[in-house]
Amino acid sequence: MRNLHDYLRIHSDILESYNNEGSISDLVESILNLSRDNNSIIFTAGNGGSASTAEHFSADLSQMEKRTGIKIRSICLNTQVSLGSAFSNDINYENALVNQLSSFSNCNFLFIGFSASGNSKNILRAVEYSLALGKKVFCFIGFNGGEMFKIAKVKPLLFKDENNDYGVAENLHLIATHFIIDKLVAEFQKSSL
């Protein structure tokens, strides 16, 4: 890569080959449906840079009322620092997210995982737990999709990258979440007409 233009072209090439539009539409529809239920919560989680994307997406969802008048409850499990570190220390890191989700097992929730590799064990455990409860699960993944892409009931948002570049995957995930927020705003505004 010689310059910024080349770096941006890498992103553009991956977006050109993106073929999971159905998962984006399903996620938008699932969020629209959850917004009608006062007992619903959208949980997000990731590790490292993906944790910041998960937190950013939850913040954007939680601010939907400001833009549309529609309330959406969203919690990024990574922001529960005291609780997450207690579970990690007292039990283990791989189940820290599951232990947080278990308090909400009776709620109508959606889990959205973020993992560039698709192999993050704590995210995988949260995915499996959520699916076992009959919840919908969406995963933003990169590289070749990893283990998350192999789970049949997961709705993948895969940005395939043979170079396994964490930064590129994380950038594309953030772009996709902003696109989803804009789609939601448009849908909410359309339904209020």
C-alpha cells in the first residue's frame, strides 16, 4: 500500500464483493420490530477495536429517540467494566458476556457481536447462549468469517478480507453500523407519515 488512496481502495474492493445485504435488511427489520416492545433490549459486544464499534453502535441506537422520537434500549456489554471484570476474574473471561446476559434471559433481546476474525471465544459463547434462548443473533465479522460464520442460525454481516486486516474489518463494520442507523431513521420517519 503506497498511500491513503490505496488504503481506501482496499475497503472499496471488499465492499464491492459484499453479498450479505439480506442480513443488513434482517437486522434493520429486527430492530424495527424490537422498538415496538418496551421489554426489549439490543445487546452488543466485541473485543478491542470491535468493542469500541459495539459501544458506538449501542450509543447510536440509544439516541434514536433524539432523531426520530422512537425509543430503543441498547446496552454494550463491554461498558459494564466492573461486572465484566468481576466475571472474568471470578469465573473466566470466555463466559463473562454470557454471565451478563443471563440476567436478561426473560427479556426480548437481540444480540449483535462484533469480531474481525469471527473466532473471539467470549463472543462465540454469547452467541451460543443467545441462540439457546431462542434469541436472534447478528455478527459483524471479517477475514473468512471464522467460527461465527459456521453457526447456522447466526445472521452474518461478513466483510471478507483475505489479508485478515483488523483495521479494515473494524472500519467496514463501523461504516455498516452508520448505514444501518441511517436506514432505521428513514424507516421510522416513513412510518410516522
